[in-house]
Amino acid sequence: MSSTRARAIFVATIMVISVVGMTAAFAGSAAAQTQQVNVDNLSDLKDNVSGSGTASSGDTIIVEEGNYPQTGTVTVQVADLTIRAADGQNPEIQLNANERFRIESDNVTVDGITFDRVQSQSNTNPVVNIVADSPKIENNEIRGGTLGGKIS
């Protein structure tokens, strides 16, 4: 076999290996960014939005139908996170007097959730409190309180 032909086969082999490797790496990273985490209880919701659950930046948390009574503030600390109601459902997060749904990370979307302050006692704290940049708050209902904080 001539040295020119051997070189051509070697280069072709390296190119095929490179394309296969890049395809596998791209597919793996794309799959990691589209994870959906379904939650149907308060503990899972709190864990996932705080960063101690399986949800990470770029993921979507789907909140199933139900009432989620609070025992403390829910703090969202995962950036680029979407929190939305399951299709056709209307989950309700119930908050007591000093509790709130607090968004501390940038680019968080909250869609289709009802927030209900069940024991207001003339509390002026917002039910949904935003202290982050570029939130997207849509198709939600807030009862017995307000939306507040830094909104940009």
C-alpha cells in the first residue's frame, strides 16, 4: 500500500471518529437541557426550585393538580427555570400570613399557578416576591395579596 493511500485512510478514519464523537456529545448536552420534573407534593416542589432536587438550569417543573399548603416560604434559586401547571390543570399554592413564593434567580418563568394567601391578617408582604432579573409571570392568579419586588 502506498504511503499516500495509507495517509488518506488514516485521515478519513480520524474524520469519522471526530464526527461520531461530536454527535454523541451534542445529543447528550441537548437531552440534559430539556428535562421535565413532575411534582405532586409540596416537598418535591420546594426541593426542585431551591436547587436541592433534580431540576437544574434550563429545566421545566410541571406542577400537577392539587392544593399545596405551605409551611414556609418557597424560594426559587435555580436560574432559567420554568415552573408551570400541567396541561389543563390548575394547581393552587396556599400561603399563610408571612409566607411567600420568592423568586431569587434570573430568567424564571411561572405559568398557570394560583397563589392564595389563606390567612392574610392585613399582611402587606407580596404573595409572589421577585428579587431577580427578567422574570416571566403569566397566566397566574393571585388571591388575597399582591405581586411585588424588583421587576425588570
